[in-house]
Amino acid sequence: MSSNLAMSMMGAVEFLLSAVLGFLFWKKKLQRRFPAMGIYLALRVVSMPVLLLLFSGDSIIRSQMWLISYFYAYWAVYLASAALLFLVCIEVFKSALSAFTGLMKLGILIFRWAVLASVIVTFSTVSFSHRGILLIADIALGLMRSVSVLELCLLAFLCLSMNALRLSVRDVSFGLALGFGLMSANDFVVVSLMSHNTSLTAPLQFVHQTIVLAAIGTWVAYCALPEPARKPVVVAANSTIYRWNEIASALGHTGTQVAVQQPANSFFLTDVEKVVDKVLNRSLRESESKS
């Protein structure tokens, strides 16, 4: 079997797995819980045959129009995917901390600031050595690199705090974080080992594609298997997670405003009393003299 045929077959398997994943995702109505993830899967399923058609047409027709169309379509999908993945990270974080509303609200606020910082860092570190349409690729790659870091941080957070959050390994939110963590680690490792002139049929490309298939297969398994019912989380009142949740809940609340009355000046009152005494004494003397 040739390398091109093997890579084409792996691409076809990826499309089929993505289609099955989208079907199971909508069948279990997970798009209500993860709407951004639903849009991301729909974009992935729809864009794959379109990009394949444009890529095949460019290799057959050899037209500049096909090449430009494929370039814009590919990087538009890439940018949209990066933006959606930022939202998916927030959805997964919100779902994992749904039992602790205080920590969830504070965490979402921190997550939004992290997203804003990532966008600023991306645009400030973009190399402007490329001009024209090639700048789009630099911006898209920078945004995807930032979201990959967030995905790895999210997976590490869930792994370290699963016991405290009472989060099950079979929970869909953990499964999504696990899949994205695999993809992010895969991208970082392959990019660091791959040279700039590596072809699409290099051995590292097969390793990369295999891990992508494993990540999508993980999502399919999580969507196909029954998810354990989420029970109310009961924690001790003196536990650390409970205190943190209460502190996070208190943050941002102004509370009841209390009017504080300043104490009067004692020296001023003393002077007033002396004046009143003098007036009374004078009145008594005038009345006695008239009598």
C-alpha cells in the first residue's frame, strides 16, 4: 500500500468517525449542554469534504483560482475552529464545576481574562515577516497555539481536582477535555519534531493522524456509553473546597450598605452646655431683681 493511499484512507476514517460522533452527540442532546462543541463538530464534518474537494480540484486542474479558494477556505475554517475551541474550554470548565457555583463563576471570569490575554499575546507575537494573505496563516497558528495551551491546562486542572470536585472519569466533560488534551499534546510534539519541508506522507504525519483518530474515537466512546447520573455533591462544612466556594460566592457581592454615624465632638457639646447655663443664670437673676 502506498503512502498516499494510506493517508487518504486515514482521512476517510477521520471523516466517518467525525460523522458518527456528530450523530451520537446530537442523539444524546449534548448540544444543549455544550453548544459551542456542537457547532465545532458540525463545522468539522461539513468542512472536511469541502476542503478535500478543493484540494483535489487544485491537484487536477492546477488553477490559481482553486489554490486561492483552498487557501482561504482552509484558514477560515482554522480560525473559526480556534475561536470555537476557546468557547468549548469555557463550556467544559462550567460543566465540571456546575456543583460549585461560586468557583464556577470566578473560574469563568478568570478564563475570559486568560482568553483575552492569549489573543493579545498572539497578535503581539505574530511575525510580520510574511505579508499579504500569508499573515492570516500566522495569526491562525498563533491563536490555535494559545487555545492548545488552555486545553492542556484544563485537562491538568481536571485531573488534579477530580476528587475534590466529585467528578467521574466517565463524565462527558472529562472525556472532551481528554480528547482535546491528546490533540494539543500531539500538535506540540509533532510540530517540535517536524521540519518545515516535511511532506504529508512522512512517518510523523502518520503518527499525528493516528493520535487524532484516537482522540475522536475517545469522544465517540464517551458519547456512546451511558453517562453516570450526576448526583448532588455533599461536602463537609469544614472542607477546603466548601470554604473556597463560599469565598468565591462572596466575591463581587456588595452586600448591605450600612450608614455609619460619626460621633459628635465632645468639646463642642461642652461649649454649648456652658452657653445654655449662662443664659439660664442670667434669666434667673433678672427675674429675682424685678421681684
